[in-house]
Amino acid sequence: MSRIQQVFNKQSGSKALIPYITVGDPDIRTTLALMHSMAANGADIIELGVPFSDPMADGPTIQRAAERALAKGISLSDVLDLVKAFRETNQTTPVILMGYLNPVHKMGYAEFAQRAAEAGVDGVLTVDSPVETISPLYDSLKANGLDCIFLIAPTTDEERMAAIGKLASGFVYYVSLKGVTGSASLNTDEVAAKLAVLRRHIQVPIGVGFGISDADSARKIAAVADAVIIGSRIVKEIESHSGSEAEAVGALVATLKAAI
């Protein structure tokens, strides 16, 4: 059983919390400290953003984080090395990578998947890899025991939901609104209605992200989803607490976990 499956199997009453940070923001050493702080304060799965120059799904907050990381020369290889360092002392908290296809394509699907598995990555989500064209990456991930995590948008029709449901493993990531990360127009009733449709086609757990900014919105989403995914709010803590990022993010994660 994978680490991700173990997380969802052990959830009884509470829901999984999946915080997101961008690797290398503000630096690699701090990112590692952030990972350990989040794990110690209730993060069930850690989502690591792979810095990319054209993050089409990300709002201004995460764009700035990616720019700061890229300015320091952070690469996909650095991301994999970071996960390997995390695994030296944490063998239990699942880690997923969220990013864009270009760096993975450049490294090569087979090499990337093998290195990711060896480093201790559990799953991969590539924003710009639709189900219709994902086969080369999907095959490499599955060959190395990695979960392939898909995004599902509010506009996704049931035919595509079914296609994703045939391939998805670990969990699927439902984007709660039309727009980019950090948007603030979350409608819990609409999310609940969409999840009811999704569950007709999706057999793995469903996490919800985009638009979740505080304990109250996390609590509302946890009532209808299997996992709460929160990114921009975490990154804002990093931006505003220079020198004490791990402590600030750990406190926020603890508050969010208590809420759900």
C-alpha cells in the first residue's frame, strides 16, 4: 500500500490536509525546514511546487515564489535532491510534486520517474498534461510505482471525468473555481454539487484546492471533500515572515488541521 493510500485509509472523522510550498522559496534549506515543520504540525501530504517560468495555473503569490526560486537557479534536480534529504528523517509523510511538463520532458520521462521514485516522491501532478496526451509520462510513473494525480476543473464534462477516473491513482485534485490559485470566490455549495457528480466516475479520494484561504473555508471544504489543499495562503506566510518561515507556517498548518 502506498503512503498516499495509507493517509486516506487512516482518516477517521478528520480529512487530509495537503499544504503546498514552492521549492527554493526562499531557499532550499528553508524549504526543507518548512517540510519538517508542516509534517510535525499536521500536514498529511506535502505538495511541492516545481519552479517554472510560465506557471499558467498559478496566481500572483505563487508566481512570485517561483520567480524567487528560479532567481536562485532551482532546478528539477534540486527538487528531487530535496525530497531525498527529507526522506533521511521522514519516511512516512507522502510527498507529491506539482508542476509543468517542460522540465520533466527536458529531463526525460523515464529518467524523471526513476529518479523521483528513488528520492522518495509518491505522486506527480503536471498541470499542462491532459488525460488525452499523458500516456508517455503516465506509463513511466506507473512503471516506477508513482501515483499520477490529475486536475479536474469545474468545466470538466462527465466524459472526461470518466477518462480520468480510469487512470487516476492516489487522489484527484478538484480545482474549486474558474481562475488561478489564490482566487477568493469559493462557493462551497457549488463544490459539493460538483463532487457528487465526480464521485460517480472517480474511485480514488478527491482533494479540493484553489480559493481556500483560512480555517473557516478549510472547514467548509472538509465537510464535502476527502482532502483540503491550500497553497497561496501558505506562501503568503513565507513571504511575510522572513527568518521565521518554518515557525509561522507550522502554526498556520496546525490551525488548519484543527479546523478540518
